[in-house]
Amino acid sequence: MRQIHLAIVGLGNVGRRLLELIELKRETLRARYDREFVIVGVCDSTGGAADAAGLQIAKILELKRAKRGLASYFPDARAETPPCDWARTVAADLLVELTPTNLKDGEPGLSVIRDALARKIPVVTANKGPLVLAYPELAALARANRVPLLHSATVTGGLPTLNIGARDLGVATIERVEGVVNGTTNYILSRMAQGQTYTEALKHAQDIGMAEADPTLDVDGWDAASKLVIIANAVLHRPTTLKDVTVEGIRKITPDDLRAAEEHRQTIKLIARAERVGRNYNLSVKPTWLDKTHPLARLGAGMMGIIYETDINGTIFASIEEEDPYPTAAAVLRDLVQCATMGA
Ligand SMILES: NC(=O)c1ccc[n+]([C@@H]2O[C@H](COP(=O)([O-])OP(=O)(O)OC[C@H]3O[C@@H](n4cnc5c(N)ncnc54)[C@H](OP(=O)(O)O)[C@@H]3O)[C@@H](O)[C@H]2O)c1
């Protein structure tokens, strides 16, 4: 059995669940893939802990549950260093990058990913920021160094939007992509369709931890636009940034709008869309009236979905109900297995 040494940068909602899944699926990973993941380094905003012989997952999770930083894993912990410098000191076969999405400069994830790829370390990430800001650069760096950069969890968490598009539709011409790709806005619009105001629905989403205290990225459409940028780069093979997307959020939608849609047997969803025009695509994110029979109209609160219309693979619709970050962590684990078994 082959041991794969992992360094993980960022151990929040997704990272902690990834560790739980690595424990839960240890036997499956052995039996199906002849692989064992050994955690040789973990780092959060307080600093990092590393041990070439392997850190204890239970102890890491206990520290995080107790809200103590990972720098306290060892009594003689080093002082905090930027995660990029820290990662360079860990002898890992694979780097997992799970820091918060930052659409301004992509940091700290962008430097961590860039540095690992330059050192020929395969990278798996769920972090949209670095890809939205620097997809062509990072993809070229990965190619030049012949190492994978896998990021299937960056778009719609556990729903394999990117894998369907990039792998299963790899020979098709994609005529249109349409998706409900932001869970928070779908939740808010679904509750507004049941009679709540925007403010009530947003507050509820914040109370249950679905929406951030500052919901701007979600409700103004930037999270959905970021996912569309990654789809455009990874699936449609178009070097794309946020500037290429027309973006409108849901703040102006009122219960009256939803009632009017209902009277026409329609509903309103925040739709991310790529529409082929010749060799290019028009990219937009905007609140859209959909007939109630439309597959995306039927997605309830807590769901996301994607439709690909193609020339030779037909029309594919896939959806997910993701109530917690386990499916996202499972997508990260699947990417890790793909990296760990390449060429096997
Ligand atoms: N949650 C989801 O369902 C989901 C779905 C798809 C994609 N994603 C993406 O996955 C990534 C991780 O999400 P999450 O929900 O796990 O985020 P999170 O709960 O905010 O966790 C982020 C982690 O990064 C650490 N961190 C922050 N700044 C750092 C720094 N400068 N150096 C080192 N570590 C740093 C934090 O440290 P502390 O623990 O010390 O604060 C924390 O451990 C994000 O990019 C997110 O957009 C999340």
C-alpha cells in the first residue's frame, strides 16, 4: 500500500470535514485504491504543525473543536509564518489549499498554490479566489511543471459540475450552460417565494449560518459570477475573468415580483448562464423568470443545479442538495484520490 503525504493549508468547515472523511474512508481507500493518506502538515491562521511521521487527526480535530489554533499542536510550536513559507518547509506529496475565498488579490491561497506548483507539488483546492483571478497563469504553471491542479469543489461544492463539463463533455460543443450555482441566493429566493421579504429571508439564512454577516458576494451575484468564470476557463476553454461577466444580484427582487411570476406559473432564480455566440460565449448572472416546469425552477432551498446543452451529448441536468460542507469535502477527497492514483 502506498502512503501519500498531505499538507493542508486552511482547516475550517471544509478542511475539518475532509479530515473526518479521510478517517471514515480509510478502509475504502486501502481496498479500492491501495492508498493511505497521511497528514504531515496542517496550518490555519495561527500557524502550522508538521511531522513527517504523521500528525494525529483526532488531536487536530480536538484542537479545532476547542477553538485552539494549530500552532498549539506541539508545545514548542514555531511562531506564525505566512502559509506559503510554512508549506515550503513541509515534505508533502500533495498540497490541499482550503483558505477563504478572496476575490481582491486571491491571498493567501494564490501564493500557496503558485509556490507549490512551481515546486512540482500537485495541488487540490476548493478556493475560487486564485482561479477566478489567475486561472490561465495557474493552469499554464501546472502544465509546465507537469503536475495536476484539481479544483472540482470550487464550483457548486459536491455537485460535479466541472467534472461533467471538462471530462464527460470533453468532445462536445457546449451550446449553453445554465445553473443555479449559489446556494444562499437560492435559499433566499425560495423563502421569498413562500411569502418572506428579502430582509426576513436574508436574516434567516444568516441565522442558520448559510449566509455570511456580509452577504455581498452572494446576494450581489459575485459568487455565482466567480463560478461562471471558472466554468468558462475549465470547461469552455475561454480565458475569462470577472470583467467578462454581466452581473446583477437579487437585492432588488421583491415578494411582489415573485407573486407576479407565480401568477404566470413561473418563478425567479439567480441564473448563471454561458450562451455560445460563434466562437465565444456571452456570460451573465441575473435574476431570471423560469417556467415552473424548468428543471432549475424546481430546485428547492438548499439545492444547486446545472444544465449543459451540447451538440452531441444531448442535454444534461444535474443537481445536489447540500446542507452542510461534507459533499464539498468529499469532492476534495475525490480530487485527492485522482491525484494519488494518476499513472497507477
Ligand atoms: N463551506 C463550503 O461549503 C464551501 C463550498 C465550496 C467551496 N468552499 C471554499 O472552500 C474554502 C474553505 O472554505 P471553509 O468554509 O472551510 O472556510 P473557513 O471555515 O473560513 O476556513 C478557512 C480556513 O483557512 C484558515 N486561514 C485563514 N486565513 C489564513 C492564513 N492567512 N493562513 C493560514 N490559514 C488561514 C482559517 O484559519 P482559522 O481556523 O485559524 O480561522 C480556517 O482554518 C473557501 O475558499 C470556500 O470558498 C467552501
